[in-house]
Amino acid sequence: MKFRYSLFLFSFFLINFSFSQEKLIKEEVATKEVETTKKKKKRKKKKVKLPEIDLSHWKVTLPVTNNEGKPLEISPPEILDFANIEAAKPYMYIDSTKGAIVFHAMPTNSKTRNTKYTRSELREQMIPGDNNTNWTFEQGAKMKGKISMEDVSRDSDGKYHKVIIMQIHGRLTNEQRDLIGQDDNNAPPILKIYWQNGKIRVKTKVLKNINALGDALLYEEAWDDDEGFNFKQEVGFRKFTLEVNVSDGKMVVVLNNSEYKVYENIHMKKWGIFENYFKAGNYFQSRDEGSFAKVNFYSLEVTH
């Protein structure tokens, strides 16, 4: 009888021990699974994202001066290593969590010749390192980018400061420059696209005299600003896409593949006398003390 009782107790303890061991194993497996899941999530969070931007055909102007006291410019091939250029780091850098290049600008003494504003902005170079090869409307061009406003200051009225995020800039050829006696190749911008209070605003140029011909079109004084156009959508601080398509006598601006503004008129036709180049980034439109803007570019593509 005692033997049977002892055998029963032994069996009972053995079963309990087995259950306890099984429970411990299950708990250990569950703990490992949780830890593995957490590690996977951490790895996902740490995944590096890179912007889809080839800088081999762009130079950048930054809101800091070079050794000659002029705005610092970085051209190809040096711009390909901008992330390791100390002077560029505060104004043009990669946010690897968002997969964007951030363009940061604020009022400084680093101003280009024809403006009072500063910029952290790309300038297209069809031939890397060369400003003299550009394109005409007749030849055609397209620029498309994915953008968001990261941060921007407000003025004394509480309104956000304006930022030009894309441009098409006109340029005189050397022959045109000499013909009208100008000392540089600057011509007006035919297109300025603003981020303004969370919306996208477009400005272009119109002739003061639509009957003007030939050399008379080359003077900056021949052109005036139009009234501007506001897209209906509010982009705020969200991602949005902008596309600019240019052809002979025509310019189309597209927001988020859904809203279009078409310019096809005598002004566009006569603008064909100029060469042009694209610009993109952060051309900051304020001199207010303490003002600034940061613009994210996730992708930027140009075709001709």
C-alpha cells in the first residue's frame, strides 16, 4: 500500500514537473518571439531612406559666403559629396528618416547680385559645371519633384513667410548680352512657384507691349509680372508633387497630378527668344530677423 502511495506521489510530482517545464518553455519561446519582433521593428525604424535625386546636373547656391565674400556655390562633381562638405551641412543635408534632401535658408549677407533674398537652391546645368549651355521653349523641357515644407517662420501678422520652391529662369546668350550692352547674362524668371500660407502660387511674366519684336524683347524692362495664380488644393506641410512641362509657346504647371494651370499665349510664344534653366529648392522670401524655412525634396527629375 505504501509503495502504491509513493508511486502515486512520484507520478503526481512528475506530471506537475512536466507541466511546469512545458509552461517555462512556452513562456521562454513567447519571450523570444516578442524580443525578435521588437528587434525587427527597431531594424525597420532604423532603415535608411535616400532621396531620389541625381545631382550630377545641378549646382547649389547656399546662404553662406565663400572666401571672396560671395554666395557659396558647389558644382558637379563636388556637389555629389555635399553631405561631407562642412560649409554645406547646415543648409543642405539628407534626412534619412524621410528620404529627403533638406534645403535650409534664412536671411544672411550671402545674396546674389540681382536680389535682396538668400537661398539654398539648385540650378540646372545641362553640361555639369557649365552655365552656358541651356534650353529654349522650342526644344522643350520637363521638371517633376516631390516636396514638402518641413518648417517655416511667421511674420509679425502671423502669416507664414513665402518660399519659392521651383523656377524657370531666363538667360541671355553671350551674343544677346553684348548686343544690348548688358554686363551679365541675367534675364527675368518666366516662372516662379511659391509655397505661400500652405498653398501653391504661380507667377509668370507678361510683355508690357505685346507688339514688341526682336531685340526689344531682351530687355528686362520689356516684361512685367502677371497677377499670379493660386491652386485650390491646400498642401500645408504634407507631401505634394509639382510638374512643369514646357514646349514651344506653352507652359503647363501640374499640382498632385490633378490640378493644371496652362499658359499658352503671345507672351509664352515671344519668350522663346530666351534660353532657360530650371531651379529648385528654397529661395527664401524674407529679411525678417530670426526668419527661416526648411524645404524637403524627396525626388527631383528633369528631362529634355
